[in-house]
Amino acid sequence: MKKIFILIFIFFSTNVYSDNLKDPFYKDLKNEVLKRHSLSITSPYSIQSLKLVATLLAPKFGNLETLRKQNKIPNNYFKSLALIELPGSEDHVVVYEGQKIGPRSAVIKKITKNKVFLEENNKQIIMEIIQWR
């Protein structure tokens, strides 16, 4: 009987005090978006000042393009991603194939295991991951 009373007490006391605790997984999305950086065409960073840190390759499916043409999956699903470090800070931005970035609207043409291929003013630019030792 004593054990049941203790369990009931713990249950109700945690419910009363839990209202004062912050949820560590809660994010106010509007504020988070304002904090994040962007590499949109209004970005002041030139392509040459950016540093490629990592890539994440999308899985290859044989019928992926067919499904996109049939509008069964959105065009932005299953795209390779790259993690770019901004100059002068340790802030990072995630970019994807087909995205326009920088003040001159460079287009990310392809992302591979260790490179990002861009096109800016009909000129090809290659960003490469530099191995740190």
C-alpha cells in the first residue's frame, strides 16, 4: 500500500512541476528561421568565399525521374545535399542540387561524394572538400 501511495505521489508531483520545465525539443520555428543563414541570391557571400564541408548523396532509384514527371513525388525529394561553411564564422548552410545561391545566382548543378559543381554566368565552378589532418 505504501508503494502505491508513493507512485501516485510521484505521478501527480511530476505533472504539477512539469508545467514549469522547458521542452528541450520544442523550437519556435519562426524565430529559428530568422536565426538561420541563407545563401539565396540576396546573400552577400561570393561563391569563392564559401567552403564545402560535407555532402550527403541521395539514393539512386531507377524510376525516380518517372515518378517526378508523373507528380507522384515532389521535385525537391531525394536530392543530394551539401553543407557549406560561411566565411568568417563557423555557421553552416545546407544547399541542394538545382538551388540558386550567391549574389550572381550560381546554380548548383551536381553534388558528388567530395565536390559540388556550380554554374555562374556560363562559367563552371567546382567546390571541393579539403581533408583536414
